[in-house]
Amino acid sequence: MQISSESVKAGHPDIVADMIAAHIIAAILDKEHKIGMDINTMPHCGVEVFLGKGLCVVGGEVSTRTYIDLDKCVRETVLGLGYNDAALGLNGNSLGVLNAIIPQSPDINMGTRADDGKHKEIGAGDQGIMYGFACDETPELLPLPYVLVNRLMRAFENCGDPVFAPDGKGQVSVVYDDETGAPVRLAKVLMSNAIDYRYVKRKGHGAIERKARKIAFDCLKDWVDKKTEFLFNPTGEWRAVNSCSAADSGVTGRKLVVQFYGGYPGAQLGGGAVVNKSPEKVDCSAAFGSRHVAKNIVAAGLAKKCSVQLAYAIGIAKPFSIYVNTFGTGKIADKKLEEIVGRLFDLTPAGMIRRFDLLKGDIYRLIPRTLFLNGYPWEKTDMVKALKREAGK
């Protein structure tokens, strides 16, 4: 059998939209820290971004004690991704920016503030269901296709060759052993990347594909063999001038499958967008909290594969419910694991904000690329001993 996962470069228009939203929140957090922010006075943000040809619309709700230059923040983000010329499909210097931000609803605000809120604690910023997932296929305890396709995206982002414009996306297919279920080899690698023809010499198409193949196979070499197929720009053409928002709109939250687990079977998707919300919104904090729980369960040897569902009610701090599924690989009953998780892990918004340092602006600058592969606090396996002790292992 084969399992495939896809991902996109940071220059993909949907990730550009996510990056803009995340950088706005990061800038607000930076300013709030300068005037003395704590968890009780944290800003509350839900930022939506739409990118069209030559236009960026920023909307949503923000409650903060400070001010940022939103226009400047948008442009710096876009320019930082390499979009500085219309020949690339997007130009941060000439981009039109429309500000449609409004304050957070007072009906939501009263359930999410600890200082003057209804429950005198930070309640969930909305109702919602979030899933975390882990498996023992890789040292990162993530599905191998997800790890490999993200490695592929970072390799193209960092290759330093201007022929490959910022916009691109990829996909890999991994062969699994039908009896053991273990990954065996890479069957297919697909890479689509916008080409900046200002750097292409005449009759250069073959050379571009050879460059792309080398970048791809170098970063995936542990899993590539002589039978691995490589596809590059399957339509035969993708000009950078027709890339990003010049050809395709960008919208926050549209690449959730990519950012989570790449569409891996069993790794469900719940809740909403992550990177465009402040962490009292459990779409954000509980996406990390549920992953932290699942990863520690697998790291503790209590399961080979684990999915954790957390559900919340708006304004209430503790999870509405906790569900654990180890897909028949658990060393103890899933019901017992649910009880242990409820005792050991503080899965309230305040608990997750503190544990994962979610009021740090630099975290928001990183997470639109990938939620799980950058040594984040929620990737720590710091609950292994406690889980083993509670499970009697």
C-alpha cells in the first residue's frame, strides 16, 4: 500500500495569508510585552487575511492595549518571503492593504478574561474539537510522509537558487509493508514550483528539472531508491509571474491538512485555523495540547499510534471531554489512558499558554510553516515518566 502527504512552501498564497495574520499577532504580543503583559492582560486576536491580485484585506477581531502599524507589518511579512517584484506574482512594495479589523465581541470577551470575566479564569475562546496525533514511524513521532514532504518544502525554500520562485507545493507517496505496516521506501515525489524566467537561459527547461530533482533527492536520500519516480511541474509550465495571488487567491486557514498531519489516515482534523488566533482560542492552544498528549503517550511506549480528541465549551476552562484512540496498539485500555490524561495534563487555556509559552511572538513567526517540526515546547516528551508511573509501566 501507499500513503501520500502534501505540503506547500511558505510562498504559497494561503500560507502567505497565514504568515501575515501570525506576524500581526506576533507584533501585537511584542508591543504588549513592552508595556507589561501577563496572562490576565493578554490581547485577544482572531485575524483573517484575504490575498487577491495586488490586494490584501485584513479583517477579524482584535482587543489590545497597544497599536501596531498594520500596513507596515503586512508589507514586511510579504517582502520577507521574497515577494519584492510583480514578476514573482506578488510585490510587497506596491501591495494595496485594506484594514477591516474590529474589536472582539464583548459577549466572547467576558468568557475569556481572568481579570473581569464571568468565571474569573481564562475560559476557552470558543467551543471546538481539536485532535492531536502521534505514531512511532519517525524519531519525531510523526507520520513519515508528513516529515518527508515538509523536509522537501524546506529544502526548496532554502536552496538559494533564484530560478525557484517563492510559490511551490509538493507531495510524496510512501510504500508501506502490507504485513507489518512499516514504511519501506519512497515511490513517488511530486514537486511543483513557480519558475522565475529572468534567471533561465535559453533551452533551460531540462536543466531546471535536473536541479529540482537533485534538491529533492538530496533531502530525501534515506528513502529514495532507483525506482522512485520524480515529477516536476506536471503541466509543463509554471511561470512565476502567474504564481501566488496573481493567479490564485490566498486565504487564512485553507491549508489546515498541510499544517497538521498531511492527510495521514487516522490523524483527524478538528477545530479551525490555528496560526491566526491568540492562544485563549483553543483552536490554537489545544491543537498543541492534544499533540503534546499524544506524543508523550507514544514516547512512553504506551502505544505505537495515538489520537487524542479534546472538546471545549466557550467560556469554560477545562475540556468538555477527552477521548483517546490507540488504534489497538495500546499497552493499557484507552479508557484508562483518558483518565490518566485528565489527571496529569493541564489542558485549560491558561495551563497550555504557560506550558507552551504561547504569548511569545517568535512562536507565531514560525508556526505557519509547520506546527510540529521546529522543537516547539509542545513537542517535548517531558511527561513520559509521569505517564509510565500512572500506567504502572
